[in-house]
Amino acid sequence: MLERLEIGTPGLKTLVTSRVELNGVNWSYRVQQLSMNDAMDLFRHHALLRAPCSEQKKLAEQIVNGCKFHPLALKLIGASLKKAALSKWRTTAKNLQGKGEFFNNLKEIFWPLKTSLDSLEEPVERECFMDISSFPDNKRIRAAALMDMWVHTRGQDEGGAYDILKKLADRHLIELFMRTRDETVDLDERFNDLFIAQHDLLSELAVYVSKEEKSNTRLIINEGETFLDLVKGKHVISQAQIVSINTGENINFEWPDVPFPLVEVLILNFSSSSYCLPPFLNCMENLKVLIIANHNIAAAVLNGLLPSGSLKSLRAVRLEKISLPISCTLMEPFNGVQKLSMILCKVDEVLEI
């Protein structure tokens, strides 16, 4: 893997960061654990701890120790406790006690990160956080795509969906950023320029929590995984409400002929010049949101368009970097669609709607 990073240009150096020790590198530096003073400073900053009482000081030390001095955990736990009652500080400190030494693997750090989810008082906020794991890691996510999901599957309006985004950002569970800084445009127009980034550990946390809670409502299939092995269990097929399939550059992906009776959101991510829609899409009678995102440089030709009368429950369609011939009957299956978003798409001729 490291060999692929060797460009061979004289004077050019490559810096690689990793949580595990790498072989074949010329020189390495192991980042040291934060000192107690530095960890306390970081925690106090995010907890807005200005003039703590004696008990709060003691609890802060217990929480910092419980976070294993990990910067991300300190940041999340601190943000979850700002302006919180002392009783919540006690509960957090207690929950973080006795969870082992400084983490040797990802599961060790998941515990304090998972504890930070307790700051989300409403169950819908926790579900929305978990929904973010349905999108590919290390890629920016359009806020409008998530908001489409939450409007049609989480009972939110656009204002409520945006408030959830802001709360997740305030807890440092996500980062919100905009392509433009023009504050004069209306909020609705700025959604298209609003993006989400998430630390990969938090994305892994959502997957970890789903497996721990044995939740089968989300099915995430990444490049290189065997589709049939993942869906051969009937309980997965029958309970999945959100299905996300990331095929990368694999244009020869074999779609199985399987039903997903409860699926409300289907997210298809790929990176190629052409793409064929899965045949089981025709049978998703409860599908409300369809997101097809191409991460290739050029727009991809979309094949296997749906027959007229399909997907009567569909309400939102989002297409990114897709090439559509004017002769296609794209709109016929989507008579009930309330929102059609086409981002960087290509149409042969002017599309009349």
C-alpha cells in the first residue's frame, strides 16, 4: 500500500499518519500521549469550564483519566458537558471509570466516544447521527442529502433537520462548513453550499454501536465486500430501512435479486464512467429517498432506468455527476417526487420538466 505513495520526484517527501505501526518506512515518529495538564486544558476549553467548584475539579480529573487523554474523546465529552448540571458530570465520570489502560485498539476509545452520545437528549438526534455512517468515509457529505433523508424518514421539516445538524456540530460529532461565506443569501439556498465532515473514528463508532445494539435497520456494503454474504440472513433483508452500497470503481458489480420490503432510503455511491441501477430497486415499494452519487471526475452514464409506475412512495431524488440522455423516461417513474436535485449532472439537451 505504501508503495503506491512513492511518486519518485526528487526533493518530494511523503508524510503518512496512521494509528498502527507501519512497515517499510524510512523514519517514524510516535506521537506521545497528552500530559495531564494539556489534557485538562483541552477538556476545560470545550467544557467551557471557567471557575469550577472543588467537586467539579475532581470530576474533571476523573473524566480526563476516563477519556485516556485522547484528544477527540476530551473534545466530545467536554462539549457534551458545557452548561450541564453537576449531576450529569457525576454520571459521566462514573460511566468512564474502570475501562482499562490507554487504548491499544479502537474498541478502547469507543467507550468514551460512545458516552458522548448521551448528550443527545432526543432519540431522533441519535438516529440522525447514526445515519451519517451510511455515507462513504473520508468524503464530504452534502448537508442537503442528509436533510432530505431526515425530512422524509425522521419526521423533520427543513428547519428541524438543520437544527439537528447544528446540534451535532455543537457537540463536535460532525463539522459543518460552507463553500461560500456569503451570508446575504437565504438559508434554503445556502443548503446546497453546506457540507459535513466527520472524523473517521466517529463514523466507525456509529457502525460499532449498531453492531453492539444488533440493529439491522442500516445495511452498509463497502467496496470489496460480498453482497450475498451480507444479505443472506433474512433478518437483515426484512429489517433494513437504510441501504448504502459503495462499489467504488467496480463497474462489474453483480446485483443479487433480493427484496428489501422496508427500505426507505437507498444510497448508491460509485466512481466510474457508467453505472447500472440494481434490479431490486423496482421492488422497493416503501422507498422515499434515492441518492445516486458518482465520485468520478466525469459524469457517468446511468443505465437501467426504472419503468413507468415504479416507486410510488418516492419523494426525493438526488443525482450527482450523472449523464442523462434527453430520450430517457427519467421523470415517468417519479411522478410523486417532491424534490429532484441534480448536482453537476449532464443532459444532452435542455430537460423540460
